[in-house]
Amino acid sequence: MKNKIIYIIKNETVLSVAVMLAVISAFFVKPDMEYPGYIDFRTLSLLFCLMAVMAGLQKTGVFRMTAEKMLQRIHSVRGLSFILIMLCFFFSMLVTNDVALITFVPFTFVILDMTGGEAKDKLIIRTIVMQTVAANLGSMLTPIGNPQNLYLHGISGMGVGEFMMLMLPYTAASFLLLSVWTVLRNKKTEIKVSLESVTRITEKPRTAVYAALFLLCLATVGHIVDYRITLLVVIAVIAVTDYKIFARVDYTLLLTFIAFFVFIGNMGRVSVFSDYISSVIGGRECITGILSSQLISNVPAALLLSGFTDNLKPLIVGVNLGGLGTLIASMASLISFKFVGRENKALRGKYLLYFTAVNVVFLIILLALYYVIGY
């Protein structure tokens, strides 16, 4: 039992901190009938449905097949890097930054292996780093791009179009930055990617089912379909088509949300704490979101800070830009770091240095854009 607790603390640090804060807050506000009201069941249900549906689509191979078809037309190192990076950028808008990295980073290792040892050593760090940056920046455009957007969109009352227009300038600037960086950092050296085997979708009916479920999720995000209906449909359909998909859902993320909901709800009832946090955030939502994300990651930062301000637009910008910076600023960034460590532990130091440098540069530029245009 002790070993299991140590394992959870080491591998699920954010969840452990969230649970600890929830428990501590319960000493200030004893459990009562108001506790269930803390929890945003709509966000949790949508998050569960999206994770399950994306896991199903990923299992069918549709994402990998799309990537392979695009790579068949590549003839240069610059073109290869551009496609691999932009796959993460654009796919993250629909399948979340986590899923984009889980799908395309291992795929990138396979592709780079085919280019030869010397070329792989030169490309691996800068390509994976830029894929990670691209996934975090692309995901900020849509309400379903990452967990914090799903939550903040739900409580903000904004429509999908309004939310996307808020983040569009930063997403467009990010695309430009990624393109320029890729061009400057990669030569037009000729290269040929020859896939030894091509992924094929063998279960088209199941793919169509998951695609339909994804559209249902989008309709729910847009408040067209009640989230309870979507939850029941997704659970029922996946239970029939492939119940093993449920094992791929990140339940630790759902538990993290619940723990933070309890902590925020309790501390909101402690007037001294609530007034202090509100005074700190007031008028500084964006920069507070960015700084908090560097220490506790942008998802917990969004959950925590949203409980103490009604000015959500700059906070949305802040926690999205806050995904840049430190390695823990976005938990999705840890996915790539783990993949690199498994591939070659000796690369982790260089990777971290390059990752930090790129993130700081991009964060400074996008923060400057915020101060130029406001939110």
C-alpha cells in the first residue's frame, strides 16, 4: 500500500497536490450539502466523452494514415519538419494537444529512423520540441483543444465562434512563428521518406461510428445537445463496439478536476482567502494565468483562478499562453519529454535546454501581442 502511494505521488504529482489541497480545505469548510454543487458535471462528462472518442479514433489508425499520406509528397528536410510540426498544430485543435502528441511523436521517431542516423540526430530534438510547442499553441484555438479551454468555455457563456475569435490572433501569430522558425532552422536538403508499410483503416464502420460520436460531442460543446444525453450515448456505443477503449481514458485528469473543484469551492467560502486571491487577480488575469501555469500547469491554474474572477477572457488567453515556458506549464509537454527519454536518455538535457529556449522566445512574442491588441 505504501509503495502504491509513493508511486502515485511520483507519477501523478498534479493529482496528488489537488487531492491534498482538497483535503486541507475540508478542515476549513466541513463537508456538507453544498459540496456536490462545486463540481461542474458538464465539463467532466464532456472531457470523458472526448477522451474516449479520441482514443477510439486513434485506435482505428485514421490519424496515422492521414500523416502517412501527407508525408509521401515530401522531398526535403524542411518539408519533412514542417509537416510533422503542423500535424500537431492543426490536429490538436480537434483531438486535443495530448492526443496529438501521443499520436504523432512516436510516429516522428519512426519517420526519422528512416532518414538515417546522422539526419535523425540533427532533427530529433528540434522537431519534437517544435511539435510540442505546436500542439500547445494549436490547441488554444478551440474549446475542445485542451482541458482548460473546455472548462473555461463552459463557464464563460461564450459561443464557440466568440471563443475562437478571441484566440484567433494568437493562433495565427503562432502559425507564423512556427513557419518562420521551421524555415530558418531547417535546410532544403533533399530527403526521401519511404514508408515500409502503410497504415490502413481495416474497420471503416467503427471509424464512422467514432466520427459520429465526435460530431455529437461538438454539438454538445455548442449547447445543441444536452451533455447527459451525449454521455449516455457515448458510454452505450463504446461499450458495444469496443469496451476496452474505456481503459484508455485518463481518469487521473478527471479526478484532478474533481479535487480542484472541491478546493476552489471550499476556499471560495472562506472570505479572507477569497478576497485576497480576488484582489491579486483583479485586472491582472492574463499575467497571473501565465505565471501560475509555470508553477502548477495551465489546467490547474485555470481551475483555481477562474473561481476568483469574472473577467474570464484575459484569463483564457493567459492560461493558454501559459502553456509555454517551463516543462510543467502544460502537462502535455511532459508526454514528449517522456518519449524522448525512452528513445535516448542522453538527449534529455539538450532537449530541455532547447525546449526552454524556444518556449521563452515564443512566450515573450505572444505576450507582447497581448499587450498590443488586448484580449
